[in-house]
Amino acid sequence: MDALLLSLLNGLSYSLLLFLLASGLTLIFSLLGVLNFAHGSFYMLGAYVAWQTGQWLGFCGGLLVAPLAVAAVATLFEVGVLRRVRAQGHLPELLATFAFGVVLVEAARLLWGSASVPYGIPPVLQGSLFRLGGLEFAAYRGFVMAVGLAALGAAWLLLWRTRIGLVVQAALTHAPMVSALGHNVPAVQTLVLAAGGALAGLAGAVGGPLLITEPGMAAQMGALLFAVIIIGGLGSLRGALFGALLVGELQTLAVAVNGSLADGLQRLGWSAPAGWPAASGIVPSLLHLDLSRAAPLLPYVLVVAVLAFKPHGLTRALGRDEAL
Amino acid sequence: MTLSRRHLLSLMAGSLAAGALPVRARELPVVKLAFIDPLTGPFAAIGQNQLQSWQFVADRVNRGNTAGVRFEIVPFDNKGAVQDTVNALQAAIDQDIRYVLQGDGSGAALALSKAVSRHNVRHPGKEVVYLNYAAVDPALTGSDCSFWHFALQPSVPMTLQAMTDDIRNRPDIQRVYLIEQDYSFGHQVAKYAREMLARKRPDIQIVGEDFVALGQVKDFSPYIAKVQAAKADCIITANWGPDLTLLIKAAQQGGLKADLYTFYASSLGAPSEIGPHDAGRVKLVYYSEPNLPGTLQSLQKGFRDKYKQDFSVPVTYTGLLLLTAAMTKAHSIDPIKVASAMEGLKFHTFNGEVTMRAADHQLLQPIYVSSWQPVSAANPYNVENTGYTFALDHTDPPAQTTLPAQCTMQRPLTTEIYPVKPPKVRASAVRGGN
């Protein structure tokens, strides 16, 4: 039981890290209408910048500088590239973000090498926060959760309790009208891309020590992020949170469970027909596959299922047609 | 055909340039080696390091060798995928490369070994030899063995032989957990670990076994929670690349106290993550240890000076020594003669005298069990500048880890070079065009 609870908590911290990334990605999508393929690279850049500046300014310094630096890069990219190609429609924009992501990864490879860099947990946050039974919950995981929740709170306050948030919300759904009322919609778009970049940078700064800091982290995280926002519903912040929690906990719990689908069915009273081969043939071997082995696959299975049955994602299907 | 003045001039310039080449370079026969391993994707860092290792030892051996040849490494990126590996082999063959180097991933290695054998049957006179420097699935030298495949790293059962011998003498280990990568290699490790432990230490319980998708898992904390819940006091893992670094990181965060017996703790990037917390608990069972005196020290120093990284694949050096020794013995660089000469060859390399066993083409060499310790006067090599090193616990000489060969080798009927067929029209047309 303790092990399950601990796994849930571990999954929660991982989910909140995913949410930091997915929230930016989904906001950018709703406002700019493009999937930002460079988002994984923003995450990677955040980790590298935090590690590099952390050498001079300490861990906290890195944590502050990384979001700002990534936001600056995102701003330059929006103003310098995205605005120019926007006139040609969404496809060139999409390709531009994809190309920019590759450029960032290769630049990191040139600057910092293709091996992982030793971006570690600072001594203050090492050790355990509390113990559950005989198991430790790492202090750093608690810290990641705190950062994730703080970012969630800040995003919520900014979007729902400020005038800027009001304009952003309006621009999400009624951009021409907001523009006609005298607001600078392109500036709002830049702001959202910068904010998304800052969130990704922050995620990189806290995720680097938790996971791994190397150029490959961009591609690894990128694919999972798309799964998260598709499951949650493209363009919805609540959906991003929902999707992140679902994917994070699903992956963690699938590993924590010992046993296969067949074991679960047996517990529910189902028994294999006599004469069924236990481990050969496609259906039996799928049924007898350990769930923990299939864990990395589950988010993508879920994506396919969601696209097939609820093409707009789970949250929209739950009954709100607003973007947020 | 009339020659224009410009044509004539360019011909003259060409011959001048050829004449300006250093005499040595022109005289030494060049042996091209195709390097086929991931240079992009999750395992790119390892692949790049391996490529640099090969290039570095080629430079070393090119300074002078008994065979009087010059090695040139030609990189191909297989992205870690089986299909791309086979495609890369074809690309290499098209460039007339007759020696292939590959190591990462037993799945790719098995496919490559089969593709090489198939090619050699179909194209007598154009044979290709495959030096496998890292894939260790026992099928490669067992059920699927091939005359053209040579394994430079100890196979899974050999490494596990050394590992379980070490565990046998540690009564404090009672509960063992297996975390392996989910492909043929990881499953072989789990299978042999169970078998050998059951034989050598029937009192040991295997309390858990997890297979992780290769390069897919980012958060290893649930696995560590399982290990802790199972109260294991030892983990056996053959993970490599990010799958190992992430596992070590998660173990530290979870405050894991169990010993970690690894195949690849010295591979690139992993030592940087191990840290002081794991001193004495992380074990490396490998064909090398960084404090071996002699040649290895000079190689490690030279490599670090040049690439600012650790020389973590020293078997590359053994590989080129094997080739030069065989070429010297065969008085030829023709793959079919060199392959025959490599069978049963004994030679000296950085870890002492080694033998390429003729029966299954498995290199027999010492295996070292070492553990993560602070750098000291006796063990001075500072691994990845961490202040720590792998300090030797004990050495298993080849005789102790050699297992009976499982291979029924199909040798070519003759090692004489087959009569080369006259070149096809298209090929000669291409050559004439140059």
C-alpha cells in the first residue's frame, strides 16, 4: 500500500513536470494555431542554460535565468521568423518551428557535446522529504511538485485575474474582434510564445537534474508532449493538466503493477479457455505481457483511442466548448 | 576524340596533385572499415564516443604496424534501428568497403551478421568481415554463429559467470532484483543470471524482474520503488546509455541502499551520475578496468587530450590489433584470408594475452570485477573527472569465464580468393566516366 502511494506521488511529480511543458504548448497552439515542434528543444535549452549559469550563479540562479533566456530565444524566434512566415499559412509556420527545434538541438550538441552533462540535484534538496513505510520520497521530487503547482497557480492568476489574461483569453477565440478593439494581437502572440518558452525553460531547469540533460532529451520529451495535449484536448489548459496527470500516473502505475492483463481478467473471474497456448500467438501473448513492459507504450495507445472515440480530446468531451 | 586545351590542362593539374601526395600514404594499402552504429537518437552520445574511439585507435595503429596497412574508419548512422543497419551495410559494400564494425544492440548485430553471411554467399570474391565490438547476445556466437562474425566483447554468459562468481562469495546478498532492457540481450541476461545464481547460490531469491523498453523510459523512480518494496539487496542490470544513467539517478533520489552489479557502469556519461553516495556499491564487470597499467594508460590519456572524454571502449584497440595480426599472418588484406587467419589467433593487447577462439569466433580475455571508489595512489585514474574510479576487486583470467563453444561453424570450402568475375558493363562505364 505504501509502495502504491509512493508511486502515485512519484507519478504526480512527473505529471506536474509534464504539465509545465504541456501548458505552454497548448496555449501556443490555441493562440498561434500551430503546434510548436520546437517545444522539446526549449525544454532542452532550459536545462542546459540552467546548468551552465548554475556553475556561476548557483542552482537558484540557474533556475531564474533559464526561463528568461528561453523566453528571450522564443521571442526572437517569434518576431524574427514566425511573423514573417505567418502570411504563408500554417504549414510554413509548422515547418519553421520544426526546423528551429532541430537547430537548437544541434547547436546544443556543438556547444555542450552529445554526451550528458552532470547537472545534478543541489545538496540542499538531496535526501528524502519523508518516509512512507520503509520507502523514501525524494526531497527534489517534492520541489518539482512545488514548482509545478506554483506555475499552475501563476498561470491561472495571470489568465483569469488580470487584464492581460482577459485580452489573451479573448484573443484565443476572437482574434479579429480583439484586434478591432485596439489591442495588439501580434504582441499578444509574441507574449504567449515567450511565456510558453519560459515555462518550458523552467521545466528544463527543474527536469534536468531529475532526469537527464543531453541533446536527446528534446526528442524524447517532444513526442510524449504531443500525446499529453492530444489526450487532454488541443488548446485547453485544463486538458493539458488532465492529460499530464493521466499520462504521468498511467506510466508510473503501469510499472508499479506486477502482472499482466490476463492476471487482471482472472481476478475478475475470467479464465482462459482450456487448450489455449499460454504464451504463443498474438492475442495470448498480448494478454500475458507484463503491464510494466508496456508502460512506455500506454500513452500512445491512449492517443489512438482518444482520437478514435473523442477526437477533440477528453476535456472538451467532458462538456465545455471554450478553449480554456 | 579531340582533347581540348582545357581538358589537357586539367589532366596535368590532376597528375601534379597526385604526385604531390606524401609517398608513404600512397604506398600503404588502405583498409576501409565501415562503422555502423547510432550517431543520432537517444544513443547518439555513446555512438559518437565509439566512433571517436575507433578513429583514435586507427590513428594509433597507423603510426606503424606489422601488417603495413593504413586503417580508415568510414562512419554510417544506423539510428539504432535494424533496417537502417542492413541498409548501411549495403551502402558500405557499394563503396567497396570489406570490413564492418558494429556493436550497439544485439538485434541490429544479429541482422547484420545474417546480412553479411548472405552477401558473402552470393558474392564470392567480394566477402565482407564483421567485427562486432559490443553486442553480446550469446546467439551471435551460438545458434546463429557465422564464419564472418567475430565477437570482441565477452558474451552475456561469460560476463555473468564472472558476476555470479563474485556474488557467490558475498553471503550478505540474499535478494536479487533484475532490471534489464526489453530486447533479446536483456532477456538473455535475465535468463543466464537466474540459471547461474540458482546453481551457485540456491539460497538467493530473485525477488523481481523488470524489462524496460530500450531508450523509452524517462522516469525510473517507479522501478526503484519496486526494488525497495521487494527489499532487494542487489540489482543486476545490463542497461546501457540513458537507461543506465536514469536508473542510477532514480536510485540516488530514492535513497536506494542495494548494490548495483552492472555490465556498463563505465560507459560514457554513466560515471558522472554515480557520485560519492554509491561508493563501494556500484560494481562493474567488464573486460577492462581504468587503472590497468601499460598501454591502456597511454590510450586513455591520448584520447582524453584529444576528445575531452573518457576512452570507454578500449576493445576497439584490441579489434585493430586483431586485424593487423591476422593480416600479417595471412600476408594479405583480403577478407576471406584475414578471417581464416583470425581463427585461433593469440596476441597481446592492453589487457594481456587474448585468443580468438576458432570454434565460435569469441575473443577470450580476462574479465575484471571492480567497484566505484575514490581515486587513490593505487587507483589513480580519475573517471570522467569525478574524483572517483573503478578500483579492481579481482581479475578472472580467461580460463575461468570460458564456456564451451555452442557453434557449428560453416566454413568456406576454400580460403583461396575466388576468381573474380569480369566487371559488369555498367561498373566499367562508371569507372571510365571518372
